Amino acid sequence: MRMLQVVRKDLLRFFRDRRALVVSLVLPLIITFIMGLSFGGGVFGKKGISAIRIVGVTDGIPQMLRDPLTEGLEETGFFSVTWADSNTADEMVRGGEAAAAIVLPDDLVERFFQFEPIRIRVWKDPGSPLKAGIVEQVIERSLSPIQAGEAVYAGLWPEDIQPQRNQEWTSTLESYFQGDVQSVWKQWKQADEDPFWDIFQREFTRIMDRQAALSDAMEGPGVALEVENKAMTDAEGPQDDVNLFNYFLPTFSVFFLMFGVAAAARDFHREREMGTLNRQLLSPLNDRDFVLGKWMAAAIQGSIQLLVLFLAGAVLFRVNLGSDPWSLPLAVILTCTSAAGFFLLITLVCRTEKVADTLSTITVLAAAMLGGNMMPVDQLPDWVRSVGQYFFNYWANVSFSRVMVSDENLLATPQPLLMLGGSTVLFLVASLVAYRIRRAKGGVL
């Protein structure tokens, strides 16, 4: 019961502290509104954040190749693709109708078979830097393995890189790829009497055999990757709607949570300076009740903060809170208990509030960069991810991503919850030991 008195006292102080309420609740909500206005989602006009519209520019890609390229981009759910000439695409990007345009060379097919450099350009809308930046990053990441394969091919078969130019090859090649798959196949079947066909067939077969051999060699027999999309689908809504707030809101919330819980833990130093801590230590309150009370108060403040932000996100921006009723509450509670123990430990090992404030800020920024608050966890480099796993916010971000993005049941895959629970116990025990050591040395008052 004495522990609950400490909790009640700290919570009353929290709700009376306007600055703490602004930092913990109001400021994250303001940023949420700004993001909503930027993307046009939720109550700002659409059920979800619409897929990024891009326009393809080329007259040289046959329809049989253009269709699978369009389908591949649109199946991701992040892009809506249209094709236009260069003038129309320029007007669409400048007018904000498309976030970016992908400009492919008109002679792309000929350049591919002649091993000539292929230049792909991206026109970005400066008024939509985030969406245009996503398109740029996707194109860069998609081209990286292709460029790596070209380098390997050039090393194995350098004679193919600088073939003799053939005017007949250049002028006739495009005709073999005109129309859909059926019409192209008919052209190929009827090309037996065409003298160019023998050249094309021989060169095409040789190149594809080498490409297939190279592809088989690079696949390797080791580890295979299977990816299943567990995200919820809405049969009534458009299929190209993707709510990017499912990605952004949890990471923003955990970032602000760390600052809020750190401030709550530093209440220990404020009480010491005001003299109220001395009166508590003279009461029958023992060390365990005092530390547990401080820890529980900070954890409750953090839980309130996350729940308010998530509920606001669900109402304003249709954020997915998961289909399992237990996964999100458990992730919230364990995230906050772990954060409370971590920052309480930092507070107890620091001599003054100023030192604790500085160390907490540095720790929050480092944890945010390494634990997935600045970039989605699955996009982090391997070495960053291996380091980030030692921070509680890494497992918090994994938990919320699985619930709100992939709609998973954390009870079926409990590793993130177990890591958060284990870190909670570790930080809490360490905080109790640190407090007793500090009190034994006379450093509490």
C-alpha cells in the first residue's frame, strides 16, 4: 500500500505539470496532424493514405514488357502507375499529380541486347519530397542487384560487352517485341524465312543461356527466403490504399515515450532538491516500495501516453490496432515497464538531475537511431540491427510493427514480448541495487 501512495503522488504531479502533458501528449498529436495533412489521410479526405502515384515515360518498351512492370509495382500496394509521353509526365510531376516520373530510354530493348549503357532518370515533385524520395530509394535498391549482375557478367564474358554494331539488328529488333505476348509469339513463329531471325535467335539464345547460368550460380544452395504478407485487406476499399501511419505512428510514439518516461524518472532528483524526498525516507517506506513506486508511476505515465496516441491515430488516421485484443495492450505495457526501469536506472546512477538529463537525451537519440525509430527496423543494416537488439525500443518497434503493420498475434510469436519482459526484470533489479548502494553511501539525500 505504501508503494501505491508513491504512485498516486507522482501521477498527481504529472497531471498538474502542463509542460509534461504538452511534451508527452500534445506535441506528438500535433506532429500526427502535420503528417496527416502532408499525406491527406484519415479525416483529411481518404480512408487510407493513397498509394504513391508514379508515371512511366517511354515509347520504346513493348506492351508485353510494360504490363508486368506495371503489375509488379502496383502489387506492392505502395504505387499506382500510369504511362504517358514526356511532355504529359513533365506536366503531371510539376503540377503535383504524380510524385515522380520514371523516364526510360526509347531504345531500351536495343541497348539491352547490344550491351550499351542504359540511363534511367527519375523526375521528382519537389512539393512531395517524402513520396518522391521513396520512389528514388526503391529504384536505387532495385537497380543495385542488376548492376552487380552486369559487373559479374562483364568479368566472365567481356566479348559480349562491345559487340560489332549491326544496322539491320538495330532496325529490326524492335519489331520482334511489338504487341502482347500472343502477337509476339506469332511473329516469332512466322519469322523462319527472315534472314535476321537466325542472327537474333542465335544471339538471344546465347545471351539468355549465359544469364540463366549466372542466375543459377548466384542463387546458391544455402538459405531461401519466403515472405508472406499478413497485413489486413479491406475488400470494400481500393486495393492501392496503404496506411503509412501504421509504419510511422508507432515509431514516433516510442520516440516521444522515451523522453516522457525519462522525465518521469528524473522526478527523483527534483524531489531530492525540493526536500520532499527526505520526508519520504523518514517514513516507514522501505527501499523496495520506494523504487517500485517510482518505476510503476513512470510506467503508467508512459502507458497513458501510448494509449492516447494510438487511439488518436485510430480515430483520425485509421491506424490498425490489430485484430488480437491482447497483443497491443501487452506490447504497450511491457514497453513502458521496460522504459521505466531503464531510465530509472540512469537516474539513480547519476548524481544530479542535470547529468541525468544529459545522459538520458544522449541515450534516447542513440537508441532511436539504432533501435528503429529513425528508420523501420526491417530496413536497418545488419550491423545496426545486431547492435539495436540490445535496446528495449528495438523490441518495442518490432512488436508494434508486427501488430499494426502485419496484423500478427504476438502471443503466437512471443519473442519481442519476452525480450521486453526480460529487460523489465533486469532493469528493475538493477535499479533496486543501485538505489540501495546509493543510500548506503549516503548519496540519496
